[in-house]
Amino acid sequence: MNTPEPTHSDPHTIILDARGWRCPMPVIRMEAALRRLTSGKRLKIIADDPVAAVDIPHFCRLGGHEAERLPDQAGACVFLVTRG
């Protein structure tokens, strides 16, 4: 399985495509991507692991980040996370 790095969709949001990864990898990769961001910057994460729909907002609450659930894409949950 390849491990793509987050990609830039625009100057303000990075996209992390975590489809195909299983727990705990979507959250681990999200955490690593968030560490590279400054406060207030955004990360859009797309994950098809059903557990990610619970893990991502939970991790964000614990880490002081804001997670907004966006409409699903082709069976994958999508979150817009703002680094706290």
C-alpha cells in the first residue's frame, strides 16, 4: 500500500487521503500532518475506515483541534480539521 503525503488543495487547506488505511493509521497520519501546520491552518481528511468517523473527532477534541464533518464522498467520511 502506498502512503501518500498530504497534498495542497489551496493555500489554506491540505488534503490527506486516508482511503484504504485502517485504524489507527488515519488518525496517526492526521496527527503527523497537523504537527506540520501552524495554529488555525486546515486539514481535510478523507477516510473510508468506518472507525475513522468516530476516531477523528475524538482525537481532535482531545488535542484541542476543531473537526467539522463534511458530506461523505463515495462511501468515505470527510472532515475539515482546524489546528488548535
